[in-house]
Amino acid sequence: MKRCIVGIRRTDMPVNAVGKYVPTVWFPSMATMAAVLSEDNRAMLRLIHERKPKSLTELAELTGRQVPNLSRTLRMMEGYGLVSIEKNARETQPVALATEFLVVLDSPQGDEE
């Protein structure tokens, strides 16, 4: 599974930063990143990747979460490019696009180690 480089979009950070560790996913704040990449949400991404549920109902059974809650969470994660939600006839199938995350903080050029 793809590793995703994430960062916090600072107001003084150039939009076209270059370097080895340039985030591909930007969060507006540390709090937002913590909420989106919570332990439960990361576990859900791994579960989606490993078990490949065919529907939100199946994912709800695997996670013990309610379908409306999962739907909101997955739509939010889709907005950040972490999941894809594929519509198949009557079902909606989640696909994890990333399960590993490298968080880059305070690197204006994106290439400091």
C-alpha cells in the first residue's frame, strides 16, 4: 500500500515546495490532521485494505460502527485523497489509497530530514 506524505499547510509555506519529503496531502491544522488520522481511522484504513469490504454495510459489520458515521468519515477522507469510494450498482465500496503515513512538520522546503 502506498505511503502518504502529509503536512500542515502553513501560511508562509510556498505552494510549489520541492524536495524529498513534500506532502501530497495537506491539512489546514494539526487538530484536523489528528482527527482525520486518528488511531481508529488508521485502523479502519488498514481493515479496508486487508479485508476489501464490498459495501459500507459490510465495513460497518467489520468495524462495529454505524453506516451513517462511516459514510461521513469516508467522504471526509476521500476529500483528502486517502480513500476512494466506488459506486457499484446498489453498493458503495470503499478502497483505501494509503495505509502508511509520513508526517512532515516545519520543513518549508519539504526536503529537510
